Amino acid sequence: MTNDKRLLNRVAIVTGASSGVGRSISLAYSYQGAKVVCADLRPEPRAEAAGEVEEGPTHEVITKKGGEAIFVRCDVTKSADIQSLIKEVVAKFGRLDIMVNNAGVACPLVPVNDTSDDDFDHVMSINCRGVFLGCKYASQQMLTQEKLNENGDRGWIVNVASTFALIGMGNILPYVTSKHAVAGITKVAALDLAPHGIHVNAICPSWTETALVSAPLQSEPLKQLLTSMHPWGRLGKLTDLSGAAVLLASDDAAFMTGAFLVIDGGSIVQ
Ligand SMILES: NC(=O)c1ccc[n+]([C@@H]2O[C@H](COP(=O)([O-])OP(=O)(O)OC[C@H]3O[C@@H](n4cnc5c(N)ncnc54)[C@H](O)[C@@H]3O)[C@@H](O)[C@H]2O)c1
């Protein structure tokens, strides 16, 4: 009998798993049969994510649904945290197959001349350094593991970038800079790791309704403006993203590396 679960028994780490995009990817991976390690600063969802707060921590939701998941506290900006996260995962599950570098933060909406040095460093440390550390230490572990199948796959790294990895927008310099850096990390890591069977790809969502963007979306005129920039006629939903993240962690991505999957309702082709 064949099993149609696309990530059956794969071991996946998702950073920033407590809320939003990371939470939705964690739930989708578990649904596809993966063992999920939910890594975040704390297990509780962000207070701005009302429905998520009611449901409780991601790993508990997965466990209640019959899946396998644990929470590991981790600050992605800290090399020691990422290294001990990976050690803990290998000690518990024996290997690491999938690393989703998702944890990220936004920045205040101000022009370059008013951008604070601290905001720049803060956003870069999480959105850029965090992704670098995730790629570095996950791939070190994957390189020690046997190949999984005849395609020669040794692991899948999925970086959560943004349409702002590919285009710019005024007033969010630290965020756009950090996501362009994620594009660079994805390209170079893909080249470095391709000979070893490790896929490195990215998803590029546009504006998606999560706690991250709840402040700007509270302004109805801004929300309408942003919606009008999407030919599909709406902003992104979390369910729009998880399928792409599953694809990039699965055998179906056999010949994909260094790719950017844009999930944006057509906004950046205009
Ligand atoms: N929401 C959007 O419109 C959108 C669009 C494109 C890309 N993205 C990207 O998706 C990713 C997730 O964003 P989201 O919208 O789900 O945000 P979110 O704020 O809902 O969730 C982010 C999670 O990351 C965690 N986190 C923050 N700093 C961390 C750190 N130092 N270490 C570990 N975890 C940390 C938070 O605790 C939170 O649980 C980010 O990389 C973001 O840039 C979001």
C-alpha cells in the first residue's frame, strides 16, 4: 500500500513557528507526516494573532491532532541557540531533513533619512543573520547524513523571503534590505550545497494577514491601497503559502534549488 503523505517521517525544524507563517507551515508539514520541531522565542503565539492565541502553542495543536511535534526555545540571531537546537533535534529524532528559516520581523514605516540605526541592526540580525545561521548549521548536520533516495537528496532548506527579496518599496529599508539578503543567501547556499544533495529554495509571499503586519493593516485606507496592488483582488492568506512550503520540502522538488516561489496574487508582475 502506498502512503500519500508527502513528508512522511521527515524531521523538520521551523523557526518562528509560534505564529503566522511558521505556524501554518508547521501544521501543513505535520499534516503531511513530518515530525515538526517548533522553534521560537516562546511557545505562545503573538498576542496580535487572536485566533492563534485561543488555539494555544503550535506544537500542542499538532499533538492534539495526532501529529508529532516539540517546542524548542531558540533565538535565531544566536549561533549557540541554533547549534543547540540542531543538537537537540538530532538527539531526539536522529536526523534533520528539513530546515525552514522563517522567523522574521518588520520595521517602522519611515523613509531612509528617518530609519534608526538600531531598527536596521535589529531587522538584519533576525531576517538576515538568522537565515544565514539556519542555513549554515542545518547544512552542517545534513552533510553528515546518508542520502535519502535515488535522487540523491540529503536535505531541504526553505527560506521564507518575501516579494521584497525581488522588488523594493519605499519606507521599509531595513526589511527590503534584509529580504534581498535572504535572496543572496538562498542563491549562494544553493550553489554550495547542490553537489551534496541539499536543496535550498525560498518562498516569496506578498502582504499576508498575520501579526507581523497587523499594525499597518489597521489603517483601512492603507489596507485598501495594498489590496488594490494585488490583481487577484485580495491580500494573502496563510493557507496560500503552506502548499508551496510543502512542495519545496518534498521529493517533488527533485530538480529545484536556488528557486524563488512567488506567492503574491500577481502583484509583482505588473
Ligand atoms: N505577513 C506578511 O505579510 C509576510 C509577507 C512576506 C514574508 N513574510 C515573512 O514570513 C516570516 C514570518 O512572518 P509572519 O508574518 O508569520 O510574522 P509573525 O510576527 O506572525 O510571526 C513571526 C514569528 O517569528 C518569531 N520570532 C521573531 N524573532 C525571533 C527570533 N529572534 N528568534 C526566533 N523566533 C523569532 C516570533 O516570535 C513569531 O512567532 C517572516 O520572515 C516574514 O518576513 C511575511
